[in-house]
Amino acid sequence: MFFFDIDHVFFTVFGYPMSYLEFFGVVTGAAGVWLASVAHVWTWPVGLVNVILSFFLFYQVQLYPDMFLQVFYCVTTVTGWWSWKHPEAHEADRKNELKVSYLTRRDWLLWLPAVAVAVLLLGAFSSRLHVFFPAVFAKPSAFPYLDSFTTIASIAATFWMIRKKIECWYAWILIDIVSTYMYYVKDVKFYSLLYLVFCFLAASGAVNWLRIYRKYTEVVSR
């Protein structure tokens, strides 16, 4: 189907051929983040469209770990959508609402080795995908280990965000910087621009959470 083909050009801007896939992938990605910032439930269905489009885009530019990451995002998006549509299921938890905090030393001792091992394993696997499954992956992975890093780090950052850990934003900044580079090199420049914007959004998130954390600690210390 032409809509999911990155070589099918929607329009050309400043000499750059923009495919339907990349254009609508970026639009839904940006819209999903904006909807999330205003806590609108439509962030989830819009995000789901973005996940599907990104899956096909990353497959065609040989960013296979990023492609696999979309499967994880699909599950978390559906889960988030259900949670927001059924808030009564979380009424009992509201009295014990999580507070913004830092990762503990024990958290670091658990997460860092796990992330490092997972990156190495996924990188080794993705670098051989075209050998293991040549009928599906005709070309080798473009950045097997770098792409594996952003994939595994994104999963870790998602869990940290769920637990309201400030470090999640620092992780997102690093992930977005690396992603901006990869997408630019792979000539999906509109996606690269989107992730550059995400860098600043992540920095803003870090500042906001730090402000919340300091305000909470000031209240507790009184």
C-alpha cells in the first residue's frame, strides 16, 4: 500500500522528498505529545496511529530495534488508553499517589547492568537479523548497537517515568539526541527534526519535575 511506502512522495519541500509515511508519522507523534501535555484522552488513539506508522518507517530505513520498540509502545499505549477511560479502577490508589523522586543507589545497581546487557544482546541479535531471517530483513541493521541503546533506554525511561523518577527526563534527552542523529543520517529528516524538538520538551519536563520535587521536599522538611 503506497501510504506505508517511504518511497512514495507526498510533497517536496526545499528539495527534500516527504513521504506520506514520514509526514503523518511526525504529525501524529507531535499531536500525541501535545495531547498528553494537556491530559487529553485522544493522546492514546493518536499515539497508536503514530506507533503503527513508525513501525513501517523504521523497518524500511533498517532501524530494526526501533521497529521492535513500537511493539512495546503499542502495548503501553493500549494500556494507557484503557486506564484513562476507566479511572474508577485507580480510585483506591489516589490516596497513595506517587511523588516525584530520584532513583536510589539500589535502583542504579539493578538498572545499569540490566540495560548494558540488554543493549549488547539486542545489538548482537539485530546485527544478524538479515542473516537469520533474510526473507524478512533483506538489508542489515543500520545502527544495530546505537539503535539498540535507544530502544532499551526508552523502555527503561518509560518505567522510570511511570514511577515518577526525575532521571527519566535525563534519559529521554540522551535518547532524543541520539535519535535525532540516527534519523538525520538515515535521511528521515522530518523525524530528526521532531526528535530535536523532543530534546527541548524533555529538558522542560526535567525542570518542571525538579521544581515539583523541591517544593515537596520543602514542605516535608518543615
